Amino acid sequence: MNATHSSAAISAGMLAPATQPGRDALHISVVVPTWRRPDLLRRCLDALCAQDLPGHAFEVIVCDDGPTADTHRLVEAVARRQQAAGPAIHYLPVTATQGPAGARNQGWQRARAGIVAFTDDDTVPDPGWLRQGLMAMDDPALGAVSGKVVMPLPDPPTDYALNESGLTTAEFVTANCIVRRDALRAVGGFDERFTMAWREDSDLQFKLLENGYRIGRAEQAVVVHPLRPAPPGISVRQQRKVYFDALLYRKHPSRYRRHISAHPPWNYFVIVACLAVMAIAAIAQWPTVGGIALLVWAALTLSFAWRRLRHTSRRPSHVLEMVLTSIAIPPLSVYWRLLGAWHFRVAFL
């Protein structure tokens, strides 16, 4: 990579379209989508600039999904700081799409290397992340590799923390994956209908597998994903994610059942049915029927709350949150599930 390119490759702070010259000089391109979190992005960029690869061997593309002057200034400042020996840092404003899937597409399409690494703006890649990822990708039979995600948890964890830690055991997540650019092009990249940070990575994984690409593991390619603070009741708002499960199921029904969920959440449906019976019984003045439905609803709801509390904090405020949100989650989850099924025209339970 020549000195002019490594100085930042930014014209007025914007990334120019990728061109063939110079592509072979790069080993790997890193794509980082971001949305109005400059403090977290700064931490991530600092970790990327501390990689133990030579600076000329990789570039970093920050895809600003909802561009702001603060993010632009931050990326420019980091790029200037790395002019001498660090990687090229590019700023790419993304306005034509919504969500990290679209932002990542913009990033990999502008990438100049034949291998693309994906991470998030709230991660802290280990110094050896890219080197270890490239070593794993040295196997030409692999179309992609999935690295290791580490998430330190409080002791005891909250329900939110335990739920978020699912990233550490997931098969393939965009917080830490490395994909050949030709493979991304062949499968069409990310499906931009996934407008939340949810299931777009599983969709890419399934598309790669269905197109004959092998996906390996790179356990030594580590990113740390610190737990972000969340307000009480966050689990209620997260039920909207189920909407996109319907899209993933429509596209990959058998893989969804094998890799994501083997069966529908029947307990949720029974809880919602009990609520409906209770309402009908109240209108029709059937106290016995209503009473039975109430008992079944209470038993299932308390059982659900207990499962969430079993391995988590017993602070009074957390216990109260678990009870209240366990009442709200089943009907909201069923609502978003059925809405997704309707919108994407799929029989999804």
C-alpha cells in the first residue's frame, strides 16, 4: 500500500469507491457498522489500531448508519493519527439503507481486500484478532470463519446479561466473523430486510452453507464484547426481534429448526390462550372457566419467571422486574411472531 493511501484514503472524510489498483496489497478489510455511539466506536477503533498486523496489511471501514458530524470527526481524527504507520481508516456515510445489514453491505462492497472481517462498534478486538483470523482463512476450502466472542458478566448475572451472553456460544455472529469477499458477492451479502441487529448473521451463515461454502472456527481470533448498560424492562422491548425470526424461517425453514429453535414456544401460546379465555369468560359470566384459565395462566407465568431467575440475580428489584416482564413477554412475543408471519407471508409459529 502506498503512502498516499495509508495516510487515510479519505477525500473530504469520505471513502471513495473501491478500485482494483492496490487491492492485492491488502490482506484483510475490517467493516464496522456504527450508529451514534462515538464513545464505543472510539474504543473499538483504538483496539483495531493496536492489531499486531503491520498497518499496511489491513484497512478499517466505518459505516455510519445515520451519519453524524461527531462520528465523522472521530473517524477523521483516528485516521490522521494513523497516517504514519497505522492502517487506513475510512469513513463511509450510509443513507440509502436502514440497519446494520445494509451498512455492512456498503462496507464490504467498498472493501479493497479479498477477505473481509466484520465486527461491531461496541466490541474490543484482541491484538491478535486479525492475524489469527487470517491464519484460519489460510485454508482455501473455507469460505468463512467464525471467531470467539468473550463477554464478561457480573456475578450473579441479570437476566439481560445472561441473555446477551448467548453471543459467546452462537455458531456465527457478525460481532466476529471473517468472510471471503467473493463468497459475499456470490450469496448477495446481507439481506437488508433485516433492519435490526438480529438474525442477519444467521441468514448469511445459512446462505453460505446452502451455496456450498464451508465455515470454520477460529477460536484464537477473539473479540471482547463488554456488556452494555440497559434500562429495566429491556427484555420487553427486545421481543420485537421475533418479527425477524419469521423472515429467517421463511428463507431457511429446516435450518431454522435445526440451528435456532426446534419447536414453537408452545408455553407462550398457551399463556395467550388463557388470557383470551379469561376475557371471554368475564364477558360471558363463566366464573368457573375463567378461574381455571386464571390458575393455568398464573402457573405458567410463574414457572416462566422462575426459569429466568434460577441462574440470575435475586436482588429485590431484579426479582420484581422478572415477575412483571414475565407477564408482558408472552403476549408481546406472540404478537410480533404473528405480525412477522403475516408480513413475510409464512406459516410461522
